[in-house]
Amino acid sequence: MPTKRVAFLAAIVVACAIGLMRAGDLLVGWLWFSSVGYADVFRTSFAARAGLFVIAFVLSTAAIWLSGALALRVAGRATVPPAAPVQRLTRAAAPSSRQWLVGVAAGLAGLLAAAVQLGQWEVLLRFLYQVPFGEPDPVFGHDIGFYLFSLPFWLAVRNWLLLVLFLAAVLAAAVYWLHGDIDFDGRPPRVTPAAIAHASALLGLFLVLKTGSYFLDRYLLLYSDNGVVVGAGYTDLAVRLPVLWLLAGLAAAGAILCGLNLRQRRWRLPLGAVALLAGGWFVFAALAPSIFQRLHVKPSELALEAPYIARNLALTRQAYGLQQVAVTAFPVKDELDLAALEANRETIDNIRLWDWQPLAATYAQLQEIRTYYKFLDIDIDRYHLQGTYQQVTLSARELEPELLPANAQTWVNLHLLFTHGNGVVMSPVTRKTSEGLPVFYLQDIPPVATGGPPVREPRLYFGQGRERYAIVKGSTPEFDYPRGKDNVYASYDGADGVAVGSMARRSLFSWYYGDPNILLSDYVTAESRILLHRNIRDRARTLAPFLQLDHDPYIVVNEGRLFWIQDAYTTSTWFPYAQPQSSGGLNYIRNSVKIVVDAYNGTIDFHVSDTEDPILRTWRRVFPELFKPMAAMPADLRQHIRYPEDLFLVQAQLYRAYHMDSPEVFYNREDLWQFPRQHGALDEADARPRLVGTRDVPRMAPYYMIMKLPGESHAELVLMLPMVPNQRDNMIAWLAARCDGADYGKLVVFEFPKDKLVYGPFQIEARIQQNTEISQQISLWNQMGSRVIRGHLLVVPVDNSILYVSPLYLRAATGQLPELKRVIAAYGDRVVMEETLGAALAALFRDHEPAVPRRPVGVAPREQAPPDTPARQALAHYDRALERLKAGDWAGFGAEFDALGPLLEALSRAEDGR
């Protein structure tokens, strides 16, 4: 009796310790969710978790205890003397002690089963609040929503029941063994009839579950992959589907045999049931489909699988949003000249010359100001500045306390003093100074705007830095920014934070973080607040763990404040007939949510960008208070949303094969595309060029660009990627996602004529390396102690032509400050390298100038032409236009080019008169 009491008290102590830890986590979570205005989200998710755990625990414990109690009731009738000491102790124990031990074991097993199921709370909520997809699957006719919401739930229930049955069998077997009903030491091993009957009952229940499992397995055929078809193919529906019905019948028959054995209590019927099912599975599920596939399907595979390939094509496009891709012909023409460049000035003015790797190093050297500041990322965005639509790069200056000197990394500095970053830097993607450095629109601390948008609240309490709590409104002021030899201090007056002034709150957070300083420090006052989840990804993930986040949140300057925009996706692995991605097996993705975080106040809003997505519609039913319509986002901020790169990359990967409409072409992979190889660019870790033909040759990544799409009247931001044929380097198409206004989210692919050669990036890179002037200059720089960094090659569509541009940077061998020194441009068979983009384009199109003859018919040579003739004036305007172009003065170039028009018309009329 004392032993039982001690064990009981120990169990209570352990349970209380675990309960306190969980209670602390729950209370902190409740306080934080309430502080950001999402208490209802916490209540719903907590109720789902707690309800699922309690139900799973009660049912699991009851089922396991029932099995153990039945075993305890009929066990112990064997006459075999106990062999092991534990068996002797068991038989010597009082019946009440045995029952108590069985109850404890059942409770522990029930906790295990419930803990395993706790992670299925999202599956439960999706099942309870599901909405229909609106389209049936092509095999069983169920709404696709059944596969997204119901099938995962029933499979989770099946797995839980199998786990409970296994634990019940383990407990029953332990009871029988302890009482001597199972004797493995005998020759032969001995099992009493009571244990056999119990085993028969459990085996019968297992076979009943297998019957239901085979019924569910029919739907899993829609996710099979035979190497030709993803989804149910010819063999799946002709052989495997009937076999599953047969196996379900065999399992049901086996369950009946096990039920009959409750009276006979011998091994013959249970073993017969197992043999019947195992033999049926081996013959009909393992051998028959393989033989059928090899002898019947393979000889006529294309003809038999074509209808199922068509299903895979259609449903994969639907799962990834590829059905909306608009296909447009791009008739490549060699008609690009200076006049065409002038007509596409918005495109030319926004060709990106600053790659993020060298730009990050330049920002760090010029604008980090102090060692504890860090630019963690380079973002691409666009703004209306100085009357033009410009693409710019931005980076937030975040504070990283780990970069403080080791002796300065005190608790006060890390959590109370150094609490926030300060400001952003912004520069145009094309311009540079005479020294080859970026031109800054925003710079310094506090931010100074020189052509960029003003920043009135530059402090960043929330960003991409490492997660760390901060205590604000303490008795010591916070470090704001350095000013000369002095520092400027400030106090947080934003809306975020959990009150931590009371002794109870300080004790709670001290327990939660395992940090006694929160409780003991005199710097924490009655007005103090603690800021949690300051990393914006962690913040979004804590509120909505069911959303998958894009890898690249980006900073936005809007009305003098700083905001983060984070793209979020709804995903699934349960879309039938859809080709899964290699990462995680996902086969459905939608960019359904745009998350906006105020970098100062910490407010976070989830805006719905895809109202038709059934998964998001389901989550909106679960958490109606979490999501807001897109119209609720401020209009100025809405102008900065962009098509997310992660989604575009997934879609582009799939579109390489799934642009093919014909099952026959898809089967033969006749028109498979690939991302272009690009061997001249340098990565961040290693500045050496990657060797041509080696496995580490990189593929071109998507990039943002402001350009005027063919057939459109104005320039817009697009995310684009060229495509080449598989195992070829010539370009065959380019894919673009539109980012602006009403056209946001539209995908378009521009296909080149298949009978015309269009150089791809890898081929242009080869031509650049073969250019003797360029290679000699690069070799000379390298010999002079400079390190040459080749930038990424950009493909720039202009009207119906393709222009190629690549920057070149120089960096001292021991330095960390890359400078933009040259621009390489290519068009057709020509490759040039000049100091500026304007000069490179002028040199590139020197032989493609407008039809202005150097010596017009009827006019004397240039040096003898009278000064006031139209020909002389035209040549003067033309020369000045070239000078403006080389200097990058597009406004001056346009004015000179406009003045050229009337003179050319006058010359044309004069020629016609002759």
C-alpha cells in the first residue's frame, strides 16, 4: 500500500510539473494573441487542440483499458509456475493493485495515442469547416474537396485506430505473460485458450480496420505514380481497383473466421485468416498488377495511358494555377534601333545593373554606419519618383545585438537598450556615381531622402532579425541611433507589447524564458511592456501556422512609415492527379494571402488575395476574424504588392513540361523546356566563375523588371524567366507574371518561332567570353590586383527584339567594396562593353542608326555642307543625341531625337523633288 501511494504521489508531481510548463506557455500565448487583437484565433485553435486531445485520450484510454481489464479478468488460470521475478510479483500482488497498474498503463498509453493525434488539429478543422471545390474527380465522381479535406481526416482516424489497437494488444499480451498464460520458455511455446480467444478478437478488429482501409486505399490510387502517369493509370483502374475490393472481401472473411474462433480458441482459424489475406495480397496486389503492366500495358503504353495522361495534364495545371497562362507568339525581329529604344525608355531606364550580391557588400560598407547594424536582405520594388515609374532596391538597416563587442552583450544591452534598427537605404537599379557606387535615394541615420520617399518613422522594432524579446518603456531610455561621438535615445510609444509591470507578469515571463533578470531587474517598471515574436515570419507563423510563407518578405516605404509585406500560401498534398513537387510532396499551391506588418507598431493584417481558393475559404470559416479583404489594405500600400518569386518558380518548374497539350507529345517529352544555364555569373560564397559543362553550372533564376510588354501601352513590373529547350541553349520562350493593378497575377508566356534561332543566355555568355577586347580587359584588371565580378546576364525583351545586358564590377583583391565599372550589352551578333548603359547601347546600335545618311543625296560631304542646311542640322542633332545617350541623359537624348524628325522630313521632301 505505501508503495502504491508513493507511486501515485510521484505521478501527481510529474503531472503537475508538465501542467505548469504547459500552462505557462498557454498563458503567454493568450496574453500575446490578445495584445495583437487576435484572441478569438487563440481560443479557436486552443479549443481544437484541447478538444482533440481530450477526445483522443478518453477514447484511447478506454479502449486500451478495456483490453487490459478483460485480459486481467481471464488471466491467471494457467498452472505453469512463474519463471521471471516480475511474474512472481504480479501473482503475489492483490487484485486491486493489478487493476490499478492496468489503469495506469492504459492511461499512459492513452496519453501517447492522444499526443500523436494532437498534431492533427488542422486536419480536424479543415474537415469540420470544409467548403466544396466545385469540380468532381474523373474516377469516382467525388468533389475534389473530399480529397482536400475529408480523405486526410479519415486516414488520420484509421491510423489512430490502428495505433490504439496495437497498444491494446501490447497491454493484453503483457498481462497474459505476467500471469503465465503466455509461456515462451516451453517446448513448444504455450498460449492458453483465453489468450488465444483475446488475440482472435483483436485480430478480428484489425481485419475489420483493414477492410475499411482497403476501401480508403481506392482513393489513394489517384496519387499513384507509375513513371508515366501521376494519378490512377490504366493498370490502377483495370487491376488494382478490383483487387482492393477483393482484398476488402478477404479481410472481412478473415474477421468472420476470427469471430468464429472465440468459441474454438485454437490457432487454426486465425492463422488461416492471416494466410488468406497475405496470400491474396501477394498474388493479386503484388504480382498481378506487375504482370499485367509488363505484358499488356507496356507494349501499347501510349495508346492505353493517353486518357490518363490527359487527366494528369488538366488537373496539374489546375492545382498550380497554370490553366490561366496566356500563350502569345513573339515574332523575333532584328528591328531594334535607337528609335525603338527611345520608344521603350521606361524599359531601358529600369534595366537592373546592381545584382544583390555586390550591392549587399556595397551597402554594408557605405551605410551600415556601426558594427551592430546589418542589412539582412536586398529587396526589389517600384515607386513613382520624380515623375517616373522606377524600379529600386531597398534594404532595412536592422540591429543585430550579437554584433556588439563580447563585453557589451549584457542582458540590459540585449533586451532593454539596443531594441530596434533604424531606417532603410534605397537606390535605383540602373544608376551609378562616377566612382561606380550606387546613387542613394534614401541613406544615413536618420534617413535622408534625396529623390526618394520621405521616412518620418524610421525605427524598426520588427523585422527579419533573430527572434529576441525586448522590454520597452523601462526606466532606462533605448538607444535610437549614433550621432557623431554621442548617441540619441528614444522611448517606444507604439501599440505593441504585453504589459509586464506587475510581479505576477514578471514571474510568468521569467519562468517562460528561463530568465530571472525579468523578475529581478530594477529597469522593469510598472509601465513596461515586452515585445514578443519580433521576427515577422515567426509572428505570422505563430498566428497562422497553416499558411506556408514565402522566403522573401520585403520592406515598403508608405506615407513616411515602414511596412513589411509577406506573401503566404495555402498548400496541400491531396490534390488528385496532380504532379507533386519534390519538396514535401506538395501538389497544390495558391498565393492566397498578403500579410502586412507595421515595422514600428507590430500590427499584422492578413489580406485575402485569392477569394476563390477553397482551402482559404475553409480557413476563413474557421477564423473569420483573422482575414481581411484586399480592399482593406491602404491603396498606396496595395501598389507595392508583387507576384511572389517562390510561387512563380514552382509554376515555372511545372510549366517546363506542362505547357504541352497533347498526351502524345507529353509522353515522349518532345517539347520539354528548361531554365537557361548561366556560367558567367558569380555567387556570393565564391567569386570565381563556374566552369562550363560542370555539374555546378547554375540555372538562371527569375527576376523582376519594369518593362512594356508586347501589345501594351505602358510599362509595368513583371517577374520573368527565359526558357530554353531541354539539353539546348537557344531560347525558345519567356514566361512572365504581371504584378501591377488589375493585371496582377496574370501569367503570360511569349513563344518564339521554332524555325528561328534566338540566342539563349548561355550562348551570349560564350560570345562575351570569346570577345577579345572584353577578355583582354578582364585579364588586365585581374593582373593589376583587382577582382573582376561578372554580374548576372539579363534578357530584356524590347518590342519584338531581345536585348542582353550584364554588369561588371571591380573590387580590390583585399577590399569589400565592389564598384560598377562596365556594362556589357549584346544584340544579334554584336557584343560591346562600355562604362555606362547609355554608352553601351549607343555603341551597340551605331550601325543600326536611323536612316540619316552621312552624306545625303544632293548634299555635299559633311565637312563641306553649309551650316544652315537641313542635312547639317540633322547631323548636329544626331551627334548630340549620341552624346546624351552615352552620358545616360535620356531626357536630352529624347529632345535631340525629337528635333531630328522635322529635319528628316525636309530632307525626304527635297529628295522626292529631285
